[in-house]
Amino acid sequence: MSLKEKDEHDHLGWMEEKQLSPIEKGYLFTLIWLDKRFRIVDYLEILETMYYRVNLQMPKSHTEQYNLDNKFWYWYPLYALGSFSTLAYVVAALSGALLGFYYTPSAAEAATGTVAYSQIAMIMQDLQFGFMLRSIHRWSAQVMTAAVFLHMLRVYFTGAYKEPRELNWLLGIVLISLTMGFGYTGYLLPWDQLAYWAGQIGVEMALSIPIIGEWVAQLVFGGFSLGAPTLQRMYIIHVFLLPFVVTSLIAIHIGIVWMQGIAEPH
């Protein structure tokens, strides 16, 4: 007979009494091992307490006020636009990452225009499934822009921007602005005639800003005229800066929706 004091929470003994699959046993064993060292369950309980405290302060929805079981509005297509735009963003990010293996942001002269343009032509004409890959990237970006715009309209016309959801509304405004920034910087990457004149319009718009116009043009476009620094900046913004910022803001945006719940139509 063992004189060792029995653990108050005999997790391993509890696991032996249950009929668990090897995957379930592995998951629970890992969770128990981490919890004994990093107190994961304690932090989860703190987050759960914070979640319920926040939700208790939220105004009751129509479903809660009138004890409605039929949430037919929840499946209305306009209420899926947020998830749809997020899915389009994921598709655009994955396809863009694959395109990055074959693209070079160089404005140097090549046999057919510039190096950047020749790389795009190679992807479209010579690379296996390259045309499909670039089309997926382009169409997912356009679908994302349209879905975010319609999502903002739905939020506005259903009054979902009102208290206590003002912060998420402001985050949505920032996200739709960054989405347009995604589209503009990506539009310049082929560095063809369309990209050149779109970039020239951008430079003129930057210079038209009072007081800080010249500083903005030099920072964003690398000067007052288009060149290699412009393409390099557009590539860095499109591939390195915007993805990290947008992904972080989307995570915060979804987290707030999870805490507050989806605003029902009023």
C-alpha cells in the first residue's frame, strides 16, 4: 500500500477510466503536461470570466428579449459577407505567396519591357497553371473588395455600428481602406502602361496634400517621378507591410465579434 498522498485531481486515472482514442489521449496528456507547467487552464478560466462579464453588459438582442428560437436572419446571405471577405483574403494571400516565387520587382529594361513585366508574361504564358494562379489571385482580390464594401453597407443599414460596437465599425473603416491599398499596390506590380499611369496619378494625388505632400510622395513613391524605387516600395507595402497589418486587424475584428456577438437586424 502506497503512503504517497493521492493527487486531488487524478487526471491519468480519470483518462484510464474513459474509453478514449489514441488521439484524444495524446491531446489530453499534452494539455495536462502543459497545464502543470504553465497553468493554461487558469488563464482560460480568466478569459472565460472576462467574456461573460463583457456579455452581461451587452444590450439584449431581439432573440433574447422575445425568446425567439427561429434565427432565420442569421442565415441571410448579407450576414455572411464578413466571413466571405475573410475567405477571399485567405485565397488571395495564398495565391499571392505562390506568385511571389516567380516575380521579381525590378524596373530594369528587358527584352519585353521591364523585368517585372517579363516575369508577369512568363507566369501567364509559360508557367504551368500560371494563368489560372494569377487569375485566382486577381479575382479573389476583387471579390474581397466587393465583399468588404457590401459588408460595410450591411453594417450601416442594419445599425450594427452603434453602441457598443463603435470600435469594430472604426476597425472596419480601417480595413476597407487597407483593402483599397492592397488593390492599388498590387495594380502597380506588373509595371506596364496601366501601372505606370496609375502610379503617376498616385504621385500627383500625394503632391496635392497640403504641407506634407512632397514628404508623402517621397516616402510612398520614392520621389516625384516614377522609377525603380517606386516599384520596390509598392512591392514591400503589398507583400510585407499590408499582410501583417491586415491579418492582425482581422484577428482583432473577429475577436470583438466573437465577444459581442453578431448584431441582429433592428
